[in-house]
Amino acid sequence: MDLKFEKLHEDFGARISSFNPKKLLSKDFATQIMAAIDEYSFLHFPKQVINEKKHLAFTRLLGIPEINHVKFGQEGVTDYFYTIGNVQHGGGALPNSHKTVIFQTGNNMWHSDSSFQKTPAFATITYACETPTVGGETEFVSCRSAYTRLPDLIKKEIDRLIVVHDYLFSRSKVSQDAVTPSHAVSLPPVRHKLVRENTAIRRKNYYIGSHAKEIEGWSFCESRRLLDDLLERATKADYIFTHQWEKGDFVIWDNRCLLHRGKGYDADLYRRRMRQTRVKEK
Ligand SMILES: [Fe+2]
């Protein structure tokens, strides 16, 4: 299949407007998409009609789907989909004051999906079912490009550091009781290298975000100084690509090297429903 990629930002991102949706579940398409993820980090297929069966089958073509950690941690239920937005099961729209909507404001901090897991998410695959007419955008930046821009001295300083990622740490910024006890037990803090390499293309990046709590062996203050500095370097206005969601958008992004954050929306006025799967790292 001959896919045409329209670049979205100098650092990353491509839109693929013409592809045959009948090929979604072909191995050839999956192979091309894996290579495109390495090259572009963010892929946007507009105006798609993709049901959940196809969405999950496509997810499995890219790797092992992640189990929804919230449902599993809270209820012990295995589900491969996350629902992002205020329209949950049943179709009613939850208001700003609802705990689910408040909980999801945690996504408005720069993060990499599931970096708090021992095996984090390699890719996130999102299908937009309902989108607000105002707000609800998602911003993305590349920590591969940010790493490239670092002075050599900092590259050397951070090369062998280990970062502790902790879901309780990031969610404590939203609310002190955002995470139930059983959910908390299911997600102990994990260690990840700060500098990681995509070995297929030999490109390095740094791996941070809201779940990144501290550097192993460093004081909390020293850790925050470095992690906050790296975040600031990556998220300058010129480096941000903003995706304005439209119904039917099918979007894949590479969590290994991108950070993203929600821009928020008024759940009292608008409906938002995204169905999302994640592919685990190998
Ligand atoms: Fe996210």
C-alpha cells in the first residue's frame, strides 16, 4: 500500500488522508505503520469509521494490548479500552464536578502514557467518537528532538540516570484520594532509564513527564530541578504540535519519545468521548 504522509510539525507528526480502510487489518499495513511510528511518532488518519472490534484487532497487529489499569486496579476487570472524556458507558455526559472528570484532568499534565508501568505503553491508539466544538485539544512534543537540542554537557550528565515513575505521585496533584487503595497497590513505583534509544533508528530521547517523580540516588529537590528543566526545554511553544480532534479521527502516537497533555474542555457544556487502546513495549 502506498501511503502518503503530510508532515504536521518540523519535529514530528504526519497526516495520512488517503488509505484504503479495508487494508486496516492487513499485515502489510501494520508493517508500514510500525516504520511510520519510528519515523513520524504521531500519525493522524482523519474521517475514519472504525468499530471497536477492528480497533482492538489493529492494536493486536502492533503488539500486546495493555489492560486498562484503572478498571483492573479498581475492579479486577480485564478491559483493553480506555474511555477518555465525560461521556462514559450509558451515553450520559458527566459534569465538571464529577470525580471521573476531575480524575481525568490528570491527563492535562505533560505525560507519556503508562510510564508508571514496569512495561510502559509503546503506542497509544485513539479513536474520536464525540468531540467538543470548543477545547479538548491534545498537545504533543518530541523528547527525541528535545534530546538532540541538549548541550553535550547535559547529555553526558543525564546519560546513565534512572528515573522513578510513580502513578500515586502524579495523581496526588489532582486529588489526594484519586487512586483507590486496590488501584494503588497494583501500581508500585517503577524505574526507567532517563535516556532511552530507539534501536531501530538509532535515535535517543529522554523519558520524563508527570509520572516521573525523582532521579534514583538524588535528593527530591535536585531531582525536580533536573526533571523540571528537561520538561521546560521540551515544551517550549515552538515545539508543540496541537491536535484539534474531530469526530472520526484515528490517531496513533509513540509514547517512547512523545509527551502529550490535554488542553481541557468544559464538561458542563460539551460532550467528549474517545476510545483508546495502548500497545505495550516489547
Ligand atoms: Fe495520555
